Amino acid sequence: MSFNLSVIPTRHILLAVTGGIAAYKSAILVRRLKDYGFDVRVVMTQGAQAFITPLTFQALSGYPVHTELLDPEAEAGMGHIELARWADLVLVAPATCDVLAKFSHGLADDLLSTLYLATKAPVWVSPAMNQQMWAAKATQRNLQQLVDDGVHVIMPDAGEQACGDVGLGRMPEPEDIARQVAAYFHAEHRKVAEQYGLLAGKKVVITAGPTREAVDPVRYISNHSTGKMGFALAAACYAAGADVHLISGPVSLETPNGVKRIRVSSARDMLEASMNRLHEGCDVFIATAAVADYRVATIAEHKIKKSGDELNLNLVKNPDIVATIAQQEKRPFMVGFAAETQNVEAYATGKLISKKLDMIACNDVSRADIGFGSDENAMIIFFAEQYGLDKRILEKAPKQHISQQLVEAIHEALSKNVAIS
Ligand code: C5P
């Protein structure tokens, strides 16, 4: 599963580091959180500074590190109340027994304990300590109090500890923590999107990637499609509240979180899977797949042996998936893609009509900087005449941003309430 947070407004994570040996892992945690697109500011307790310097966190987060409650200079920059309001989530990692005790009793004698009381944001703690200290009754009592107060506890891992003991108390790996934070925001966003998203209540089926047409048991005909555009669109549709079914040929991409993936190989498999989804009900069908136009007429039962200087394969035409779906009596809103190297607009609008699409997004694949395999794309969108919408030019941008704009265009066309036939 991969989380695409680029469709969600940037979230602020206030990472609080307290004094334990696991503090070194928090430096990596800043990196991993930033990888997900979070804006990260760091607060350190006195104890934490005995293990790692504020300068490390300043360099990694790109912000001055907050260490003192009553520091006029820091307060003039971003005061503690402002900092508490800035946070969308306060993540205390590692969290010592001491900070858990302070939080559970409402002490406010340093910056972090004050922030804890001053923030409305969810607070997560990742306790990391010696296994005996973790098991101590006072620690467990304080933790229970924090859970009752609504604090989320990231359970420590078991294993070998810095002190030589073996047991519960290790801070989980930064990758795991960052992933849990990303999953949390993703789920939060989804809850809102299911109600208010641009595609709330819609079922969207997307084809993506290449198809593979077998020649014999070990060989096939295919193309260079990576599936990136279709996967980015699937994530954007999900973030917009849709129920997303992604029918994908063989690609090496992670399934976007929340998206239902159906793995297929040949064009005929892809058509069958598409028809099945259509029968189950589908509001929007988006064809991003680079379907092989031809397949070999007869797949050899055994590996074809090397013989003469030439080998002729007899190819037959594959079904046109998007056109087949568009011909069905009860059909969804149809979106096609066109990759052209010349006369881009003329060919794209021609396909819009011949394949009976409602919308087509086309790009110029003769440009080396966009299209196949690239992380960026630039497109022109055309709508079928009955929508009365002008063409839309999407300037070169990461595929995530292009996807977001495609979702907006689909929403706009759908809201015209044109009868689809
Ligand atoms: O005709 P062309 O391949 O250029 O059309 C591209 C559009 O048609 C894309 O949306 C592609 O996913 C779809 N297509 C399809 N089945 C095919 C060929 C293309 O769904 N056999």
C-alpha cells in the first residue's frame, strides 16, 4: 500500500523529542515524515539534548528547534501558544517515563509539557525505555490515564535494548511511525471526502499499465507503459471520495491506499475484468492503459524453437476496451487518454468522437520531458460537445497534480447532468 498525501493539504507535525537513547532514531523520523510531504517542526527537552543536538534537527527540519519555554527570542519567532496551534499532530518520539508522568498529571514546567496542555491537536506518544521501566506500575498507570485522556500510544517493539536487557520498550522504526502518521491523515481525509469529496458516492473503474500478449509460454509482446498516470489518478479519485477499482496490467507500482486492485495480463483479461466491474455498477470509467493493439493469433503451446533466419508471427487485432464499454447500453461517464506524436488535438478529438467518449485527455509523447515513465505530464482535455465545456490546458506538472485537475474536470462535466448515452 502506498499513501499519496499530495492531494491532501500539507499537514504540520510537531515532533517532540525527549531524553532517551532512541532520540537518534528521531532524526531519521524527521526525514521519513518529510518524505510523506509533512511540514515538521521539532521541540526538544533538556534531556533529549544530552543525546542529540538541536542543530541536527534544525538541519533536517529546516526550522529552528524549540527548546525553551521562556526564551524571549524564540517566543518572538513562534511563541509556544502559536506553536501549539500550528500543530495538526503532536508526536512525542521517543517519549520517556518522565514525560508520560508529566502529561498524565498536567504539569507545565517546561516547553513540551506546556505545549501538551495548550494544543487542540491529537497527541501521539511513542514510549521508549528500559523494559522494567515500561512494566513499572507507575508507568502503566500514567499510560492508562493518557489513553483515557485521548492520547494515542504507539506501542513499543520488543527486542534487545541499549542497556542489554531484552523485552518491550524499543521505539519502532522511523519508517513504521511515519507510515502510521500518514495512514492516520489519509483516513481522516477520506472520512471527509466520502461525504464532501468531488467524487463522493461514485464508483470509478480505471484501467492502467501495459498489457502482455503471450507468444509462447515464455515470451510476450508488450510496451513501455509504467502505469504511473493510472495509479496517480486512482489515488486522486480515492482522495476525492470515490470507490476506486484499478484494473492493472503488469507494473511494479504499489497499490494506492484504499484502492481495489485487479491484476490482469492480456487485453482480453482487461476487457473481461472491465465488463465485470461494469455489470456490478460503475459511474466513471477511465482508460489510461496502454493496451496492446494486436496479439498473436495462436499462442504456441511450447516454447518456439530457434530455426530459420526469420520468424513470422501472425497478429490479430485486440478488442478496444474503452470503445467496447462506451457502446454498452447502460454506460458510465467515459474518459479516454490519447498519446500522440503529431497533430495532437486533431487526433484526440477524433478519438473522442469515434470511441464515443465524454472526455479525453491527450498529451504529446514526442516531448521527452513528459509522458511514458516520466513523473510529470502536461495535457489538454477535451469534452464531448453536449457538455458545452471548453478545452482545458493542463501545464506540465507532477502526475499527482495533473490527476487532481482531471478529477476536477470529471466533476465539472458530471455536474452538468448531461444524459449519458
Ligand atoms: O486508439 P488509442 O490506443 O490511441 O486510444 C487510446 C485510448 O483508448 C486510451 O484511453 C486507451 O486506454 C484506450 N484503449 C483501450 N483499448 C484498446 C486500445 C486503447 O481501452 N485496445
